Amino acid sequence: MTALDRRAESGRDPIEEHLAALAAALHGPPRAKARMLTEARDGLTDAATGLACGATPDESAAREAVRDFGSVDEVAPAFQQELTVAQARHTARVVVLAVPFLLACWHLVTVVGGGQGRHVPRLAQVLAAHLGGVAAAAALLAGASLAATGVLARRLPTPHRLPLVVAWAGTAATVALVTSALTLAVAAALAGNWALGALIGVLTVALHTRIAAAARACRQCARAPVVASVDTWS
């Protein structure tokens, strides 16, 4: 029976247990998180193999590799920081792509509706325009955040609270978009253009769901506490 077989039979794999504890302490985009944990697993496995002098690493070598790697308390902050920036970039990207697209669609359907002789009331258009301006400002802030965490991050440090700012920008965009869309949809329906109102509503709900989910995840990452580690091998 090999060392790996004995570890599997005992049900105790220090490397996998340590990675499971680390995974529970981290919040962020699933793909980025899975990639980071895979890289950590490969590094720990290589370290354990080196400590076993090229032989199949046993539980003792795995424990030593884990100790050298660091406890969850020690390594989680660096992992979480990277995941938080990744989630902030994802949220900013969703806002930057969704808001201009939705605003353009609103303009298009309003023009089409007007061309059919069913005008959306002027007051509703003005209110929607102001709320759309709030959403556009959020999109500009999201675009600046993408630059700050991308090209500019190579020259300047990323502001500590930037992910939280991105999260709240996304939330502000969703509130403005929903309120504006509701105003336009109701106004279009009252003007007798039910199809236009329904189209505005469907477009907004679809994109609102994506932005809101991304903003919520970004807020969770920015506020994620580092879970205290438990030494299961002492």
C-alpha cells in the first residue's frame, strides 16, 4: 500500500483539508477562486513531494508542506485581496457594458414609439433622462475603476476601498435604471403603447438582474472577514 493509498484510506489529507478551510474563508468569482486553489494545490503537492525526496509524499510530508505554506489566517488576506479585485473588475465590466446598451435601447424604443404616433409624456422622458444620467455616471465610475485595477495598477496601488465603491456604483445604477424604466414603461402604457412598455420592462429586468448580482457579490468580497483557521493536525 502506497503513502497516497494510506492517506486516502485514513480519510485525512492535510493538503485537501487545508485547501477546504481556505476555500471556506474566501469569497469571489468562482472561476478565479477555483484557479487560485488549483495553483495552491499544485504548489503544496510539489512541496510535499520535494520534502519526501522524490518519493510519494506521505501524511508527514504533506503536513510539513502545509505548515511551510502558512495557516489560513496568514495566507487568506492575500488570496482574498486578489479575489476582491477580480470581482470588482467583473462588476465594473458588467456595469460598463450593460448601462450604455440599455440607455441606447431606451432611446431606440422611445424613437420608434414616437414614430408610431404614441409619444411617451414629456415629464416621463425628462425624469428618465435624469435617472439615466445617474446610471451613466455610475458607468463612467465603473470604467475608471477598470482602468485603476488594470493598466494603472501596474504603476499605482489599487485604492483599498475601490471594490466597495464599485459595488455601490453598481447598486446606484440598478436603482436608477429600474426607476427610470418603470417610469417609461408606465408612461408608455398610459399612452396606449403596451408593446413599448413591455419591451422596456423586459430589457431592464434582464440587465438589472446581472448588475445587481455582480454588485452584491462585490460588496460581499469587499467586506469579507478572514475566517480564523483551525489547526487540525496539532
